[in-house]
Amino acid sequence: MNTETIKGTSNFTLNIDCENLAFEDDAAPELARLLREIADRIESGSMAGNIRDINGNRVGSFKTN
């Protein structure tokens, strides 16, 4: 993990729209999957990006600044 990119981080913004089919029956498993994926991406050095549900639909974004 590149800690240099995290040192200057003062805000983290996360937006997930749970109003689609991937969240329909029980939102918890899909939301948990997305949060794990985001954590993995941040740990790998990604400081911003789009979020896609299990069906490949864009459902949000995250960013640090």
C-alpha cells in the first residue's frame, strides 16, 4: 500500500444508490460485497472510482481528497 497517497487525505466520500435489482430482495449482502471491494481498491492504492453492482451497473462512486 502506498501510504504517501493517504497522508494528505482529509475527506472520504462514498455514494451508493441501492435502488436497483441487485439490492431488491436483501440489500445487505450486495452492500457488504461492495464495501469489501472498495476497501480492497483503497488498500491497493485507488483513491477514487466508480462502484458497480453484481450486474455491472454503476451504482455510485468513492473518492478521497
